[in-house]
Amino acid sequence: MTGTLTPARIAALLGLLVAGALTGAAGWLVIGLWFPGGLLLALLALFGVFLAGRLTTGSGLGVGAAAVGWFLAYVVLSLPRPEGDFLLGSSGIGLYAYLLGGAAIAVICATMKSAPDRPVPATRPRR
């Protein structure tokens, strides 16, 4: 699915944007509930969404769409409300690890090489 922007590709990118936002919000909740295990679970979920974006679009553009959705959810949930408090607790190292780990996973998935189109020979004949 590489090349120009077709309606199907735009729909896939919008779906990945929504999936990234939902995964980001769910990850924020899980980190607050179970810190060490929740962080690992949230980062694994992000890896799954980013990898799905990479495989669906065949390029880093899908990873970018999912990462934008994830980051928007992260920012919206971390903004203070008009009353002065936060929607969710934003203290602790877990949220910083979630931000840094999610960014690292997005970069890893965006820069992955795709599988070769032709089979690679196992051995070369010696001369």
C-alpha cells in the first residue's frame, strides 16, 4: 500500500490515528492502576498498534498516524482542568517512561526495513 494517497489509504490512516488515540488513553489508565506491569502492558500495546500501522501502510506513514493519535491522547489527558486538578494523576516516573518508551517504539517501528521481495539464498557457491 505504498504510493499516492487513495481514499482507502486515507481511511486506513484515519483508523490508525483513532487506534493510536484509544491505545494512548488506555495505556495512561493502565499505568496508573498497575505501575510496573501496567507500563509494560501499555508499551506492548503501543508496539502492536505501531507495528500494525507499519504493516498496513507499508511505510512509516502508518506509524506516524498512530503515533500522532497516541501523543494527542497523552497531551489531552495530561492537561490540567479548569478546576486546577488533573483528569488523571500525572505524578511519578511511569508517565515519563511511557512517553519516552512510546517515542522510542514509534521510531523503531517507523525505521524498520520491510521484508525483501525475493528469496535470499542461504549459501553462495565458493569459487
